Amino acid sequence: MTCMQIAVFDATGRTSVSLLRQALDCGSDAVTFARSPEKLPVVDPTLTVVQGDAYSGDCVRNDVHVGEMPKVISA
């Protein structure tokens, strides 16, 4: 996996957790959205965890920086 900036939605799902671990292991920066961040089993200093609903446009707009457009993944 090439290192990049990514945004992951539905972060507590099995596929998302695996994806986050792989991305962080290779040095990528990640922002992830979770309604219940306490359920997220991934902890890393380069991981930004946002509590909120990815279906809320305001939540996504405020936390995904348009100028530094990351790859967006919904897993």
C-alpha cells in the first residue's frame, strides 16, 4: 500500500479496522469517523478519530480538509 492521507468511514467495521492498521503501519496519516469511537480497536498517534455520523455533511466537511484532499474510503 502506498503511503497517503486517507479518510475512513464506518471505522469500527472489520474491513475498516484492517485497512486502518495497514495504512498506519506503512506511515499513512488517517482520519476516521465513528459514531462510537470507544469501540475502535486501533490506537495510533497519527490517527485522528472523529466522533460523529459520516452521513452528516457538516461532520465530514469540518474534518476532511479540502486543501489536502485525502483518499476517501468507506469500508
